[in-house]
Amino acid sequence: MLRPLRLARIAAEAEGARLRALAHRNGVRAAIGVLAVVFVLMALSFFHIVLWFWMRTSFEWTPLICAVALTVLDLAVAVILGVIASSSKPSHDEEEARLVRQQALDGLRQALTWSALVLPGARMAMGMARRRHQRVGTR
């Protein structure tokens, strides 16, 4: 019974390592997302003013055409930053911890399955031996 407990402990430690790596990765993703939001806000304020002025004076565009052009530019920047923020893959440590956890859980299942098969068989054999011994003793 010591092996299943050891495997359960190893699985729990591997799961803890995996969750720590996942939390770190999500923290990095959140930081990149915050930077994306900051950039979008800056683009919508200061850069809009500069571009608006430049389009109105250089091309003599109407205010509506300038607004559409700035909106398209803002959406392109937001999509690029969103793709960068969402393209995070599991780290090597996270993947290794997941594999160790899976191996430990597989070993635990095998050990528990084996003991689940052996214990009833042993009980049945002991019961048969006891009955046989009782029958021999009564003769």
C-alpha cells in the first residue's frame, strides 16, 4: 500500500508544479494584455490627433473619411496585439510536470487496480481455507 501513497504524493507535487507554471504563464499573458490596452489607449488619443491633423491638411479629406481611416488603423493594431497576447504555448516545465503527473496517476491506477483484484481473491482463498480447516477439525 506504500506505492499508491507515494504515487499519489508524486502526482500531487507534479500538479502543483504544473499549476505554478500555468499561473506564471497567465501572468505574463495578462501583462502583455495590459500593455496592449495601454497602447490602444495611447493610439486613440495622441496618435489620433496627429493623424487627424495630417490627413486633413495633406489630403484635404473630410472629417468622416479621416475617422474611418483612423478606425481601420486602430483595429489593425488591436488585432496584432491580441494575436501576440493569445499565442502563448505551455512552457517546457509545465509540459514536463503534466507528464510526470500523468505517469504517477497511471501508476496509481495500476496499483489500485492490482490491489482491488488481489484483495478479494485473497479474502476468498482465506475464507475457503478457514472453512476447509473447520470441516477437517469437525471430523
